[in-house]
Amino acid sequence: MCDPAVYVEEDGFVARSTLGSLPRVELKQHWEAPGQLPKERGCGWLAYGTDGLRMGVEFQETGPFTTATKDQQPLYQLGSVAEFFVQPDVSVKGEYWEVHVAPNNLLTDVFVTDRDAFTSGKETYESALAHASNTVHKAVVDGNKWSAEVIIPWSAFGLTAPPTRGTEWGYSICRYNYPDRRLDDPEYSSTSPHAQLGYHRVEEYRRLRFDGPGPKL
């Protein structure tokens, strides 16, 4: 599954006039049943520019909430959160960023160097937090919905400019939602077709394709 990352001319957050034209990918619960939707729906989008990879979400949510109070906390344990996973090397052993944004505009960024070591606990959460992606982000709450946008700079991927047109990376946009405000009862959803619940199942991530100007591969 490959989704276009649309090139945008403007730097900074995507303009509202541009945002409406970007393709959306819906978050689902494929591990429950093929194509199953969560109670509170959401979608994600992809874009990029000279300053970095842009990703965003739009969520329905009855009273978006979080108990988080500062950046780099485990936001997924503390309330609603959007999670953006990006893996340039799509092999199972490929490194990837995991960037979390809460409705109150807090951010946690995690750099996973080895998926199996991280999920087994051999690579600690604290060590994964030791890296800084320098992601620019914003979250906006509007009644019973909220949105978030991130700009992950190319430097986070060891680059100084966007990838060549036609390049494909692995990605996933995931969510922890707490419709009843009970932290012991999250509602999960993801853009990736995970056969089992697990946001680190990188072999099931969707692909994003850089569709901007410049020479093709």
C-alpha cells in the first residue's frame, strides 16, 4: 500500500487552502476485522517541502483529553495521542522515528534503532528518548474534534534535502483514544493493516511515496 506525500511550496505548517486538497488515509482496526472502523473516526495525511516531512491527523473525539504536563512523557499512557512512525529503511531491522503529539500540544519523540530490542526491553525507552528529532508541531482542539501536524526536519533522517522523487519510505499513523476518559481502556486505530494489534509491526507499515518536483529515481 503506497500513499503519495504531496510536495508543497510553502515552508512551515500547511496552509488551510492546501490542506483541503491533500489525500486522506483513514485509521482503522484491521486486527479486529478487515476495514473495521473505530467508534471515533480519524484520518491522516502526508506532505513534504524543503524543510521536512509533514504529517497530520484529524480526529473525532468527545472531549479530547490528556493528563500529560510536559514534553517527553509517555503521552500514550496519559491520554489521547497521535503517533507518527517514519521508517526510511523499510527492512525489519531499519531504524525509525516515532513522534507523539497530545491535544495540549505536548510532544514526545522516540528513535528506535532496533525494533526487536526495543519491544523486548533490551533497548530501553529512556535510551530511545535520548535522541532529538527537532520536530515542529502543533495541535488544535475544536469542540469534539482535534487535529495535529508535525514537520520532521530532513536532518532527523541524516538528510539536507528531500529524497529523490519516487523514493518510498515506510510510515504509519496511529492513535490512542480514551472515549470514556478511562486510562485503562484505550481505543486503538492505525492507518496500517496490522494483522495483530501492535504499532511496532513495521513489516505491515504502509509506504509513502515522495511525489514532488525534481528528477525521478
